[in-house]
Amino acid sequence: MSGISIGMWIFAGVFLLMGLRIPIGVAMFIGGSVGYVYLLDWNTLPWLNMLKSIPFARLSNYDLVVIPLFLLMGQFAIHGGLSRNLFSCVAAFIGHRRGGMAMAALGASTGFGAICGSSVATAATMSQVALPELRRYGYDGGFATGTLAAGGTLGILIPPSVPLIIYAILTQESIGKLFVASVMPAVVALAGYFLVILLQVYRRPEIGPAGPRVPWTSRLRALLDVLPVALVFLVVIVGIYGGWATPTEAAAIGAGACGILAVLLGGLRWRGLLHCVLGTASGSAMILLVLLGADVLNTALALSQMPAELADWVLSSGAQPWVVLAMILLIYVVLGCVMDSLAMILLTVPIFYPIIMGLDFGMPDADKSIWFGILALMVVEIGLVTPPVGMNVFIVNRMAKGVSLMETYRGVMPFLMTDLLRIILLAAVPGITLALVHGMSG
């Protein structure tokens, strides 16, 4: 049997286990283990030796420390009330316009994503904060929940982003460069979402009525409330790319600063601190379990030679690079309908990355690696609002009493259309993604 055939059988086993509701980390571990032992003629001794070495090699990786630190930073932001300050600030400036409260929710999601790094957490937190206000001002249920579900996807695009960190570790890419490269795509995403809201309220004014105008004194007070949060974001990103702090050091600074802000501005106390620590431990354990499962799976795939054979087959097929890229992105969209973002990154990057790096897109390998990482992240982001799974849609809809799931899906569809247009734009014009990276390195 060829390496590609063996690899496909391993993937089929993993997907079958996932369909049986086995956790993704465990499913990858079982599939990888069976494949590994099969490739060695059912000799289990090398497998046992691998189980002894892989966990130590993974958990002793210094770069992974950045994940629990960024998770802790996000926990402080969630339990410290920083999300409410962000929403109040943006609403004070644009809430008096038609659709303004929805745009305020998107703006606050962007700011919260900059200190959280999780799409699901951003969607859940901003729903708790913004949904009551949107309902109070008479916003349509489907429009409001669709906006919040789409806004949550900004949590994994705005740095710090946990899936982007995982991509950097898998590909040995610079975390700082990936963070900087994600800024312009995030700005394009936010602009596209704002345009969707403006077009919808222009066509149907009743779905997003204007809120009250806030006096300038209140606006300035709200701006001062979120200034510390903006400074934390700048310190983390500038610290990483400016070279005076490693990603881990910058994450530690950001977590400490958010903890102080949560105590001073949000009234965080011992019980809330305990929730933050437990939430960080739970999230870190889940991610590390998935990473260990992915390591076993990727070791089996490497032994089968599937990634190398598949890359050689694609390169020798004569297919145009842009056609291959389009097929890979389409596969991501399909997988996003049934899988979560972290699982997609861990399962697909070891397969697709060598293929992309072997194709000629008219740019250096260093640029190509960063550009593909951002494209992959954006397509993974689409999966968070795509039926039949759409994790963000489920989370937001669960908090919206009286709004059906179908209404929320209808509300998110216009945002999904602008997501697809954005991916086409950034694929066709890589300079948008790479401009800040080149500017800061030049």
C-alpha cells in the first residue's frame, strides 16, 4: 500500500472516532498509534519508546509557555469586566447611528480579541455584554446574533491568536511576524463587517434603530476607561516585534497587566481569580492534549511518507499553483463545517504546508509561509460560523432567548459572504498581508 493510501486510512479512522464523539486529541492519538504500529509490522516497542519521548519533547518546548499565559490574559479580561468597558466606549461614539450598536459590538469584539485570543470566548463574552443592549434598543434578533457570531471570529485573527501560535510552532515560523501580518487582514475584516451592517440597515432600517446620542464628556470618560487595555495590546505586540521581549515574556507582561486592570477596573476578587486560574488550566490542558495527539498522528504520517508523496504528486501534476491553493482553501471551508479551528490547524498544516512551500507564487519562502498562515487562519475562522456546526453561532444563539438557530444562521450569512470576498482579495494581493511585516523589518 502506498504512503498516501495508508495516510488516508489513518485519517478515515480519526474522522470515524470524531464522529463517535471521541475528543479530537484522543482520536488523533488512537489513529496515529494504530497507524504507527501497523507501519512497523505490529511491533509495539518503538511505539512505547515514542510515547516516552514525545510528551517530554513537546512539554519541554519553551515556546508553548506562551499559550497558558495568553489564556490567562484572556481569563483576566473576561472576569475583570474589560469587555463591558470596550463595548461602552465604542457605543458612546457610534451608537447613535442606525446600526451603530451592532458596529459597537464588532468594535468591542475586535478590542477584546486583542487581549483574549479566542474566538469562542470573544463570542460568548460579547454576547453577554452586548446582546441585552441590542435587544433594549429594538434590534432584530437574527441581525443581532449574526453580528455577534461574526464578530467573535475576530478573536482568532486579532493577535494574540492561539491557532496562529500553533501554526508558528508547527512551521517554525516567527510568532511576532505572524502577529504583525494578521493586523491588516483584521482591519479589512472589520471594514467588511461594518459595510455589511451599513448595507443591511440602509435596506431595512427597522432591524438596527439608532441609539441615544452620548455627550462628549461621557465619550471621553469611556475612552479613558479603555486606554489601559489599548496600552496592554501595544506593549505586547510592539514588545514582541520590537525585539525587547520574546513572545513568552510579552505574554507574561500582558497577563500581569490585565490582571492588575481586572482588579482595579473590574473589581476582580479571590473567587474570580480562582476561576481565572482554573479556566487557564483547563484550556491549557485541552490544547496540550490535542498537541500530543497531533504529534503521534504526525509521526505516523511522516513514517508513512504521505506528506512527502502527496507534495511530490501535486508538484509533478503540473497543476497551476493558484488552482492548488484554491483547492486547499476549499478543503478548509468544508472541514470547517464539522471541525473546530485548532483541530483543523493541527491536522492539515503538516500536509498542506510542504505543498504550498513547494509551489511558486512569485514570492520568497519566508513571505509565502506567513501569507499562507494568515490565509489558513481566515478560512479556519469561516468554519466558526458555517453550518452545520458553526461553534460561534451555537454559543451566541444559546444566549438569545426567543431567537431560533435558523434566524441566527440567516443573520450571519451576509458576513460570511464578505469573508469569502476578503479571502479572495488577500490571496490575490499578498502585499496587503505582508506590508506591515516588510515595513517593520525594513
